Amino acid sequence: MKQILFFPALLLVAITLAGCERDKPTPVAQNKPHLVEVVTAELKDISVSRERNGTLRALQEIQIFNQEEGQITELPYFEDDRVEKSQVVARLDDRLLRSQLKRAQALTRKAETDLAQIKDLVARKLTTKTELTRIETELAVARAEQESLQTRLSYFVIRSPITGVVTQRNSEPGNIAERYSHLMTIADQQTLITEVQLSELLLNSLELGDEVSIQIDALHAGKGQHQSLTGKISRIYPDINPMTRTGTLEIALSPVPTGARAGQFVRVTLTSQQAERLLIPFIALRRSVEEEYVFTVDANSQVQITPVSTGLEIGDQVEILTGLEGGEVVVIRGFTNLRENKKVKIVTAPDSEDSSPPRVIENTP
């Protein structure tokens, strides 16, 4: 009987405890706020500096070729010799052509004499006008041949088209120069130039005559210091490379410092004019397959997706060309599970002022 009464008692205790558990209040799940860090998109009045590498070359470099074949009789100048414009820099043996010219001159004189005689006979009606026409034609041919030989003869004396320095001498007197042989090169090194590539985003902020800083490493080798030289933008090419979105600038260095030579490596630093640019931290920029965008926070602490187009990367910031106007609150951290219209809580708003000089990292290669 004791065992029979014990089990009902245990059952009663278990039912009582279960009832107590059901009577306890169920805890309510609390939604944790989505925390984000933000900055304010700011308009800044800045100039942008950037460095490009280039190679010096002469403003003018002329390759001298002979237009007639012949033996070289004179080639008086050597590398580093200076020559003046119109100065004779090469001569070829012209004896054969001169003899041909003498023959043509003799034929011309004979034709002129014959023409004078035939005109007299025609005037006295002792010959026909057909004979007069024949002699006139012979004279015209003789004169044309003489003029052609005189022109060819001038090619045997080669003059410098510019004032400059001989940079190449490719033959010697006594050699036979076939037609269109490269005899020498003359360069005008009073002005040296270099060409550099520049992003289309900065190209329109530069003008002809703008000064740039130039460093020539070879001038300071072993001296442990680099002195900047001043060059000027002498040409802005009109076309943009459609693959790289870059244009070409020509930089002129004049006067040329002692030791500067064509072919040397140079570093060119260009600084654009000050302009107002809208900047945000680069980490705020998001990208999808279709577009670039940022998360902005409105007055109700809700997130909005704002499409933007970007320009230059300046330090750790990026220029916004369209999509923002300035003053927007932009998310820079807390992107996990962030979506449009989601309620967020701003935990910090770091100061975005940056007085350090900007340095460009171009978006194009």
C-alpha cells in the first residue's frame, strides 16, 4: 500500500512545478540599434599636385639625308660640334653631273641660235612655221634639262637647316653614299622638352604657359640633394587616349641648365589651379555591377542609397562629381547588413578637416 500511495504524490508535485513555470513572464526580445560611423560631405577649395616621369629631348632634331648618290668629299663636323643654319655640313662628288650640265647648257645655246635664225627665215617666208615650232620645242626641252640638272647639282652640297649641335655622324669622307643615306643628325638643344601623360580629369585645369617643377636626377647624382628647375607647359595635345583617358602635355625647359642632355630621365610635378571639389573618404564609396553609390543618413536616422559619379582620388579621399551637393551625412563604417530605409544610430562623427597637401592617385592608368 505504501508504494501505491507514493507515486501519486510525486505526480502531484510535478504538475504543481510545471504550473509555476508557465506562470513566469516570457522575456521580450529587444532590437539592437544598427551602429554606423559617418562624416559630412564637404566642399574644399584645393589645388591638386601630381608627379609624372618623362624623358628629355631636343626641341628640334633633324636627320640629314642625301638626295643624290655620290662619293662623300667633305663631312667636316663631328659629334658635339656646333653648326649654324645654312652652313655646309656635307659635300658629294658632283663632277659627273657638272659635265652633264655643261652639255645641256651647250644644247640650250645651240637651240637659241637656231631659233633666232629660223625666225628670220620665217619672216622672209623662206621656211615654214612648222620648222619654227620644232626649234622652239627643242629649246624648251634643253632649258628644262638644264634646270633639272642645276637642281640636282644643288643636292650635292648639303646645308644645315637649323642652328644646333651634331649629335650623330654616320659616315666618313671617301665613302659612297647611296641615295637617302642618313649622314648625320643635328639637334637644337637650346630648349629641351619632355612629354607626359595626364588624366583627363586634370587636363582642363592647366593652361599654356603654366609653370611646372622639373627634377633631373642625373644632375644631382652623388650630391644627395635635388634642386627643382622651372619648366613651362608649351603644348597641350587636343586628343584624349580613349583607352587610358589621358592626354599629352609638352613641357619646355629653357634655358637648359649645365649638364642637362637629351635622353635624360626627368620628374615633372604639376599643380592645378585651386578649385572647389566635393570630397568624401574613399572608404565610404560602394560599388555594384551597375553603379557607384554611398549610404547617406537622413534627418530621421534612416539610410538612403545615393548613386554618385567620382573623379580624382586625393589622398584617402575621393572627389564626387555628381550625386551629392555637400552637407550630406555619409556612412563610412557599419556596412554589414545595411540596407535602404534601415534605422541606424550614429556613434561617432570624426572631424573630416584635413590640412595636409593633397596628392593625386588617378583613376585612369
